[in-house]
Amino acid sequence: MKEPVFIGRSRSAEPDLQQLIGRVALGDQEAFAAVYDTVAGPVLGVVRSVLRDRAQSEEVMQEVLVEVWRTAAHYRSDRGTARNWILTLAHRRAVDRVRSVEASAVREHKAALLDRLPEYDEVTEQVEIRLEREQVRRCMRTLTELQRQAVTLAYYRGLTYRQVAEALALPLGTVKTRLRDGLIRLRDCLGVTA
């Protein structure tokens, strides 16, 4: 089995990140400085490969290293090396930034579209109301005389079924039947689905 070849510093010159993270978890600032010096470059590289923007990459790198300071106690060596844990944090934070930027762009685009929508159009509203009224009048003309009278008294004058029966001098059952039949005919004429 071949031994790994290290370019630059020798392996012994590389600090033990796992041990440093343990000390960072206890609030050791010197250990954090050593972690920072060791991983800042690789973290920036990972973040930059996702974001492509140098300024944002540097900002995210700082956020990742602050997160390492705050969450060092959550590192578990049984799940991987300290370097991989930190680089995973970096990659996740960079992807989150991309998603955040994309979501922000979508929100801004939607807001711009809403700004271009016309204000409430009173003329259009009035035209629609008139068209609906005319359609109702046309459909009312398709009812029999008794149905039209019953619907008019009940729905335009607000009379109860009993009052409609008294006004038309008809039995209550007949009025209810005429109203029901008239409303069914209106519904069909207006194209209303139940």
C-alpha cells in the first residue's frame, strides 16, 4: 500500500482538527484560530465552487467558520473527520445561499409583475355587472308567468314562501313547487353548476 504524498506542509505539520474541534467546543479561542487557519482556504474553495461570486463566497466562508465556533460541540467523530464535517457545513451553507438568492429573485420578479398590473378597473366591473343583469333578465323571460311572479316576490322583494302564497292566492305547496322549478330553470339558463 502506498503512503500518501503531501505537497507543501508535511502531515505532521497539519494540526489534529478533531482534537482542535474538541477544544473549540470548550470555548478555546486559540484552538479556533488554529482551526480557522487550517480550513479557511478549503472552505472558501468549496463555497466558491458553488457560488462563483468572490464577495458572497467570502461572506459565506465567514458564516461557516462562525457556525463551527458555535456548533463545535455537535461534531461527532464517529460520523466522519472534522475536515469533512466543516466542508459539509460549507457546502450546505453555499447551497442555501444559492437557494436564497434564487427565491429572492423569484419574489422580486413576482413583485415587479404585480406592480405592472392595472389598478381596479371600475369600467370593466360596471360592464360585467350590466352583462350579468341582462343575462338574468333574459333568463327570467324564459319562466312561466307564475314562476316569474313567485321568483320576483321571493327573491327581489324578500317575501317568505307563505307571504308569496298569500300574495298570489295560491296554496303554499304550489308556490314552493313553482319557485323550485323556476330556480332550476334559471340555474340551467345561467349555466350555474350546482
